[in-house]
Amino acid sequence: MKLKNLYFLLTTLITLSVQAQYKVFSYNQIQSRNEIQEWGNTQTISPEKAEFGANEINLKIDKDYHLTIVSKTDLPNKGTIYLCKDEKSDPITIMLFDNIKMYLYAKTKRFLINFERSSSLGQLADSD
């Protein structure tokens, strides 16, 4: 009987930890850097979402990004750095700060995305 209780508890903990790692953020504005590394004007786009899973990140900026997470480093002040690889195994770095903004670095491309706080998708991200 104790083994069944232990199995149930372990299954519940694993399920909760997997769910806590999944985050979805919505956005409709992107900033990018120009040739001299200055942030350009904010570009409004159709609403998109960034999905952060335990092992992958999916989003669309200038193209669809399907990234495999190689390593994750938690920073002070609710920051996280994700070192990733894309479909071609090119390195891409994502920096997520306090679930409100994200930087993406891919070769010479630099993007800044501020997430929408009022959307229901953003509320899912704040729940962990």
C-alpha cells in the first residue's frame, strides 16, 4: 500500500514539474539592431507567441525558430539565458528577463521582444 502512495506522489511531482517548465508568451512588436548595433524603431507585427518548453523553444520573428535548448542558466533578478541550436545546428542565444522581455541573438541578428502582459497567454507564463 505504501508503494502505491509513493508512486502516486512521485507521478504527481513529475507532472507538476513538467507543467511548470512550459511557458507561453504573446507579442506583436519587435525591435532589431541595425548595422551599427543601434536599436531600430519598434515594428508592429501580427500577434505571435513564444513557447518555452523544457527542451525546446518555438517562436517566429523574421522566420520560424524551432530551437533545441542546449543549456539553461538562471540569473539573479528572474533572468534566464538559454543556449540553443536551430534546425541547422547554428548557435542561438535567448535571454529571458522576468517573463516580460526577451533578447534573441543569432549570428548577426539581434532582436528585442517585449511580451504583452494583458493576454491570457502571458498569464499562463506568470503562473509558475
